[in-house]
Amino acid sequence: MKFQRQYLAFLLFAAMATSLHAIAATEGRDPGASQNKGPFANLEFRNLGPAIAGGRVSAVEGIPGNPAIYYVGAAAGGIFKTSDGGATWQAIFTKQASASMGAIAIAPSNPNYIWVGTGEANIRNDVIDGDGIYFSPDAGHTWKFMGLGDAGQISRIIVDPSNPDIVFAGVLGHTWAPNADRGVFRTTDGGKTWKKVLFVNATTGVSDLAMQPGNPKVLYAGMWEARRYPWTMVNGGANSGIYRSTDGGDT
């Protein structure tokens, strides 16, 4: 008897579900659509551009509170800027030695201060080398080379929210060979000088770098032991790991 009741309940549930789907199909909507109602229910993703050489986007940065302005860095196509929410784009990084972008950062205290780290950090077999860090004081109109020319690939740049002269650069390093310019670099004078504040070895660089919101003294660095060869890639190793600093990168 108990089995029969369970079987009848199952049949009733199946019949109700079938009826609901049939009604929804007749009305031209999904039975679960009512759960998705909201201000964005009818919006879909669309391509805003730009048409970038290099095949992929490697960095995107916007200005909080201003949805019209965005900077987009390409793996091999420089930097494009939109001031109208993506309707039009302008190439603003066209005369520098490398067109491969690894990181873009806007100073929170001054949206005209733009920092760029060249060298895409996604080290595919078609990766392009970077040639260091650049800075624009005027929202991308002009650029100045700020050092770390032998860094190779730069994965992340972070600007101190209260002091734009304090900048951290996460450097992955050369794609194809060991090099000493890997790890976390810090400047306290707006890029005039850089100090290497975290280094593991010549084959381990920074995959990502983060600063704790509200406390610029706390940073996290992901260290990645990686190297490409024409036929393979060394991806990870005993020297990989996560590092934390609570004193602004001193230790």
C-alpha cells in the first residue's frame, strides 16, 4: 500500500510538471522565467569592441563612478580607451617599444594617473615580451617610461589609494629563460626608483598581486614557478605559493 501511494504521488507530480511546461510553451516563456525577473532580465551580452590585433584582451581598467571611461589592454595590440561607454575607441599606446599589455592601473586618488605594465602574463606559446612600466599623468595622452625594462611579463600593478607615489608591480619575469627581475617591486617616489621587496628565485614570478581594501599595508602575492619551452611548459613547482605582507611590502 505504501509503495502504491508513493507511485501515485510520483505520477501526480510528473503530470503537474508536464502541464506546467505545456502551459509555458503555449505562452512562449520558460516556467522558471518568473524567478529571473529584474531590471537586467532582458539584457544580453554584446560585443563593444575594440577590434584589437593580437586576438585577446589581457587587461581592463575603469574608473569607479564613471561608467563611460574604460582602458583595454591587448595581448599584442596596445591600449584602447573609450570615453563614451564603448561606442567609440581610440588607440592611445602606439609609439612604445612593446604592444603587449600585462597590467593597467589607475591611481584611486587621481584618475588621470595611469600605470601600464607591458608583457602579457598569460604565457602562451605566442606570447610577446614586454619592455617595462609606463606612466601617463594625463589620462593616456602622453606616456613616460618608468623602468623595469628587463622585467619581461608584468602581471599586476597596484597604486596606493592615498599616496599615488607608492606603486607595487607584480613581475612574472621572462617567458623563455630565468632572470633576476622577478617578484614584487615597489616605488615610493612615483617610479623614479624601484626596490625589489619580494624575490623567490630566477624562475618564480608573480602571477597576481592584491591589496587589502582599506589597509594598503596588507598585500598578497601569488608566486608561480613557470617557464615556457618551444615544446612544453613548466607550470608550477615547489617554489610556488602565496605570500603575505602586513607592513607594506617590507617583509
